[in-house]
Amino acid sequence: MLTKLKQKVQQLLSSEAKAAHQIGLTPNMVTATGFVLALLSAVAYALTPLDLTLRLLLAVVLLLASGFCDTLDGVLARTYQQATAFGGFLDSLLDRYADAAAYTGLIIGELCNPLVGLVALAGSTRARAEAAGIKMESIGIAERPERIVILATATIAAIYWLPALNIGIIVLAVLSNFTVLQRGLHVYKSLKKRNKSEN
């Protein structure tokens, strides 16, 4: 859904990509940086001894910075012809762990219903259809950019009304699992079409 908007945003990040390239950053370095920021965001969600407003602000800033890196790595890879199969795999793999960390942090920090958090986590996985040569980008209503926006919005709202975060996780749980169904159907249709063309 937001992947198409993400493509437009990527065009606007050419100067940032140029700066990153000039200081020697590679796409994989940016991916790793985004992952570390996502982990720190999860830690901020989980740190119950901290003031609630402080940890929510810290968590959302780190989450958005992670999302920025998640976009910048792709721009850098395409602009400077550094896209590799391993880089794509690493990006996808670390995205899954970043999602898992965020939901775990929310559960540990008692900021959402644990069961709802686990359901949201289950829906954040990405089918391994790309290994079979089926393109999955832009398939589904709640890809990672959408999940980051929803979680960030819910976190900001929770500064003023804490239940907003749990509502946001419920929305994520529903949309993420609906996305899994959409992708499953897409894979089924793609493989069926491929089998017909091969026969």
C-alpha cells in the first residue's frame, strides 16, 4: 500500500543517499544501522522504570529513524548499483527481527495485550515466495512501511491516551494477518498460472 508512496519518497532521498555514499556507507551498513535503531526502539518500549512519556517519545523517534534507514538502504543500493541478492535477503530478514523486537518490547513493557501482541507478531512475517521467484513487494495492505506508520501514530497518541497503543496493536494484528492471507492468495494464483504455462 505505502510501497508506491515509498518509491516516491526514495526519489526524494537522492541527496541523503549521495551523502551516505560519500562517507563510505554501503546499503548493508544502513540496513544494519536501521536494525540496531529498531532494537533500541524495542528496548525503549520495554523499559518500565523510565517515565512513560519519555520512553514512548524515545521509542517513536528510534522507530521512525529505523524506518528512514529501511528506505535509504534501497535508494543507496539502486542509485549506486550496489543491489545484491544477499542484501535483499538481509534487509528482509532483519525487518522480521525488527518487527519481532518491537512487539516483544511492547509486551514486556505492558503497553499492549500480550495475546494481541503475539497475533500481530505472527502476521508480520513475510511469505518466502520470493525464493520461488514470485515478487511480493506491494502485495498486501500492511507491509512494513504501513506497520511502522501505524505503530508510530499509535505511540504518539498513547502519550496523551495510553489505550491508543493497544488499539494500534489490534489494528496491526488484523491488518498484518489479512496481508498474510492476501499474499497467500497471490502466491497460489501465481504458481497456478506458472504451472499452466509450463504444461
